[in-house]
Amino acid sequence: MPASALTYPTRPSFPGFGLPEQNWFKLPNDWTDITAGITSLAELKVVEYVLKHTWGYREYGLSKRITTDEFMYGRKRKDGARLDRGTGLSNRSVIDGLRRAVEEGYLIEEVDDSDKARIKKYYALRMNTHVGDSPPENEASQVDVKNLHSGVKNLPAAMNKLHSSSERSSQRTEQDTLARQSNNKSDPAHSNAVVVVALMGEGIGEQAAKQLANQYTSALIFEKIDFLAYLQATHPQKVKSPHGWLRRAIEENYGPPDGYKPKAAREVLATAEKQRLQAQERLAGERKQQEVALTQQQELKRLKRLETLRQHHHTSQREDHLWRNVLKTLQQQVSEVNFKTYLAQSVLLSLRESHALIAVPNGFIKQRVEERLVEPVQAALAHHLAGRVIDVQCQSLAENE
């Protein structure tokens, strides 16, 4: 059959989107704003698939038990029939897309380590629980916390389990906000919801968190959470199981740990310590600048005095050239420390018959050269002056010496 007669199956063209009132779900603006920066098609597809099966069913950030098979081929009904065609990705692409989505912070991963678990990993949207979850103050008393988002259900679950232990510090900031909200709200349901979220943020399971929130006051619970924060910052070895310690602290009403100060007092002390360190850094910086300025001033004086002495002794280019060669010889004959410390900055001011006058930076170096290095200097001069024996003297460039 000629090549021109070959035919290939083609994908049927898309018939078009259904009308909004018949077939739609809310898509978060956050997602549409960031998709332009996503370079992995697999990452894009798995996040949108979770969106479809959470927001698409009016479920706000709930963990969905979606298997790799279902990401590939579609969700299953109880009878085994597929609800959709999945993402169309291969097994490897699904795993890579989920990994990237979790690393980028779009999804969170929950691991079920129990022996009975058929599915070990669940995936959910990573929710920013304190953006848009509070009504205006003048409407606070009229709004039911479960209806803050129209068309969305299960708000307490929407705030969900904060999975990653690496997020503990940011969760504590959120808990402080929730504690203030709890104190300012007269609605008991709202107060319980924020307490549950705070407890779950410390690793306590949802059911246990609800029981604690129902049995104990929010003030007591947030006090014990602050005790835990203090211990983890100062004596982490005492809280090997933070969520277990916290639960016992609430149930047994632990007193404050040794050395504990309330959060407000700790913040005052931390601010004072930060200011003290900043003041030390500023002082050290100022001292360093003063030292640099003093060194530069001394160097300018040294150069000015050297120029004056060169003019006085009529130092010539011949003497400069001779001394450069002498220094090269000395660099190979004396130790590196002695050369850099005592000879590197020396200058031959004059050579008259059998007498040489050498300028050095200060009186200390002058004394050292005259006591320890005169013989090597004389030998180096003799080497470059056809064996002439030269009497060497030194003069300090420092004033008043």
C-alpha cells in the first residue's frame, strides 16, 4: 500500500464545555495565578485532579484516598466502575508529579503506617487556613463559622491536620492568632474549632483534639501549648513525644516548667537580647572602622616621612634597584615569617662607600633587624656588590623614635 494511502486513528475533537449552571466547580484564584510558573505537566495534572475531587465535590481541602492507579486511570465507584479517565499519566509520571507538588507546597501527603491500611498515602490540598476565614468585625456575630465559604462544607476539617513537622514554627504563629480569635468570639463552636486546629497542629489526632476541646477551657489548652513551646526551645530532651506530653499536660493540668516565663515576657526578653546583640555588632563595627582609619593614617604618615628621608639622603634609582635585588635574595635565605615581619617593608635610603642606611616601619622592627638579621643583610649586599663588606644601620619611620 502506498504511503499516501495510510490512515491513522485520531482523537475525537472536544465538543465544548457544558453550561456553567450544569457542570462546574469553584477553582481557587491562587491556583490559576501560579500555573504559569509550573513547568511540569505531571505536577499540574495531579494537583488539578485533587482539586476536581475536593473542590469539585464541595469538599474543602479534605484528604482523598486516591491511589496511583486512580491518578492514572480514574477514580472508582464502590462497584469498581471508573468515575473518570484520571490524569492519563504513567505510574512514574504520577509519582514524580505528586513528589514535585508536595515539595512545592501545593499538596500535603498523609502516610498511614497501620498494618490494616490498604492505601498507605493520601493526598490533599495544602490550605492557607488564615486567609479569608474570618468575617468582618461588624458581621462576626451574624455569621456561622461553618458557612464562611458559600458552597463549601466541613470548615473545621478544611483547616485539616497540619502534617509536616517542619511546619511547627509557622503553626505556632497560627495558633497564637487562633487563641486571640477564640478569646474574642462568643460562639462556642468557633472557639472549639480553633482549639481543635491548634491541638492538631501539635500532632494530636482529630478525635482526641475534639474531646480535649470539649472537656477543657481554651485558656488552659493554649497555656499548655505554650509550656510545650518553651520546653521544645529550651529542653527538647524532656519532650521526646510532644503530642503525648501535651495531652498529659492538659489532662493532668501540669504546672509551668522550671524557668518558664509567659510568652509576652519571653518576647520582651528576646527583643532586649536582640537589641543588645545589635548594639554589640554596631560597636564592633565602629571599632573596626576606627582601627582601619588609624592604620590608614599611620601608613600615610609613614609614606610621608619616607619621602622626606629619601629627599634628605638623595636616594637614587640605583639604590632602589639594588635593594629590590637584595630583598629577592633575602626572601630565599631567611624564614618566611622573618622576611614578611621585618624586611618586606624596608627601604635602602643610602649607600655611601661601606655604609648602608635602611629605613624600617618602626622602632621594634629596627631593634629586631639590628639584633638578628644584620648578617644576612650584609651577606646579601656583598653578593650584589662584588663581595664588598657593608656596615648596616637602620632608621625607624615612626615619629618620635
